[in-house]
Amino acid sequence: MPQEFTSLQQMLDHIGREAASQERVTLDLVIRAVGRRSFAPLLLLVGLILFSPLSGIPGVPTIMAILVLLVAVQLLLGRQYFWLPQWLLRRSISEKSLQRALHFLQRPAQWSDRWLRPRFRLLVHRTGTYLIAAICVVIALALPVMEVVPFSASLAGVALTAFGLALVAHDGLLAIIAFVLTGLTAGLILFSLLSGYFAA
């Protein structure tokens, strides 16, 4: 059953327990574990996947882009329950791959949970949430390009994770950091594309 998370460690542990008995873990199972009614944990989930070794699997950044785009647009339209297509929900990875990714994320989760606390709440409530959703739409549209720009998908994953954590922990300072990371990601993509253009 989905639950309300107050820390990153909580969410990772819950996903691990839900997936433990499965040979293949579908995106549907993971999304049901974090809840389909809340934008914050879904955004956090996508960010973690992009930051983890799973982002190296071909096509994963593009799948995550579609997920972010669908959820963020529906949030901006005021929907309370996010609809996702079955072909997307049926995508799966092995349980071992998922557990390896969760293990990889344990130490960063422990560190971030000690640092997070509610502050600058104006940035993570109502208007702030819609601004974050709008930026996530832009990130989602750029993610397919990031598959060919080294490290950009991981950097975008850090930004999305930071946005998700900011919303979960009501931490506006982290939202500011996420805005900066988004700008850095955009700069990296632009620099890489321009370098390739002039090199050609």
C-alpha cells in the first residue's frame, strides 16, 4: 500500500520491500508503492532512477522523461490522480538490478535525510509546486537529448531528486539548489551541442 513518506530512506526501504518477492519489477509496482496521487514522491522516484546506475540502461532516460512529462502536465491541469498508459506501466527491470540501485542510493539517502528540514516553505507550496512542475516539463522534454550528452541525464536526475525531496520535506532551500542544478544541466547540454557543432 502507498504511504506518506517523510524521508528518502523511508521511500527506498518501502520500494525494496514491495519488490523483494518479484522476479521482474514493473514500473506499475514501483509507482503503486510510492503512490499515484502525489506529485512529490513520483518526481523523487524519477530523479533517483536517473541518478542511479539504472540511467545507463538504454531507453531509461526517455521512459523517465515520458513519466515526468505526463505527471507534471496533469498536475498543472489540476488532476488529483495521475493517469499513466499501460505500455509505460508494464516496463520492467530485474529485481536484482533494482535492489542494486537501491543499495547504491542508501548512503546518499542517509546523508540527505540528516540535512533536510522545513524552511522557505513558500517555494514548495501551491505556486512553488506549479513552478517546479513547469520546470520539470522542460527537463522532461530535454531528457531524450541527454542520452547523447555525457553525465547530463545524471545531473538532471540530481535536479529532479532535489525537487522531489524539497516537496516531500517542505524544504525551500533545496528547491533553490534544484533550480541552480537545472540551470547547470541546461548549460552543460548547450555547451556540448555547440562544441559538437563547431567541431563538425
